[in-house]
Amino acid sequence: MAIRIHDLQPAPGAKKARTRVGRGEGSKGKTAGRGTKGTKARKNVKAGFEGGQMPLQVRLPKLKGFKPHNKAVYQVVNLDRLVELFPDGGEVGPEQLIEAGVLNKKEHIKVLGSGEVEGVKFALKAHAFSASATTKVTAAGGTTTVVDKKTGEAIGE
């Protein structure tokens, strides 16, 4: 005898009746599996609700990253600009750059190596130097001196 589609049945114990909660004391009546009292026993609560406290997703900052309070911000000066301003070379430091109108008194200077310094000897003083700027200035016969940001005294080369 062949098996027909209307003869098919799930295996014994494979299907279990749904628990009908809150339908009298004979079943899971009374609290219906929600415990006793409290908000969760009475109604659904949104995920992430913290009982009226400011939720975590609101407390956290909206934008990614952070801004450090003590970040050193430099005014950038390229070597080609220095050659343009001081064609004869010589000693160039923060005071000379302020007089030339390149930067304000409170700004820190970083010298970058864009441009060529051939034939011009500089004795540069700045708060920071890029590696390429130091190489180009020393190759042309000049010197680079790092200056302290607060006192203005020379720290080293």
C-alpha cells in the first residue's frame, strides 16, 4: 500500500501545543510568567529604557572621536616661503617671522620641507621641524634649532 499525502503526520512528541498564558488558574494563569508587580509585569518596556534615567545612547557623544584639550597647533611655514622672505638667509626665528607678518605672537611654528634652499644658509629657530626640512637646511650649510613653546629658549637641534 502506498503512502498518501493525507496519511503523513509529524513524529510523536515533535509538535508541542503553545502555552496559553493568562487564561485562568488551571494553566499559566494569574501572572502569566511575568512575575509579580513592576512595569514589566504590566506592560511592554522599550529595549534600552532605564526607568526614566537618561539613556546610554543619549549620554554618549553623537560624533565619533574626541578633541584633545592640549593639542599642539602649529602655523606651517615652508622652506620656499622662507627663501622668498629672507633671500640672504641668516638667523630666522619666531621674532623675525612676526615682524615679516607671517604669524601672530601666540602661534607655534613648524617648518616644512616644501621647496629648495640651495645657496641660502639659514640658522632657523622654530618649535618643530619636519625631517625633510632639517635635511635640506643642513645640506645647504644651515642649522635648525628647536625652541621651547613656553619660554622660547633653545632646546636642541
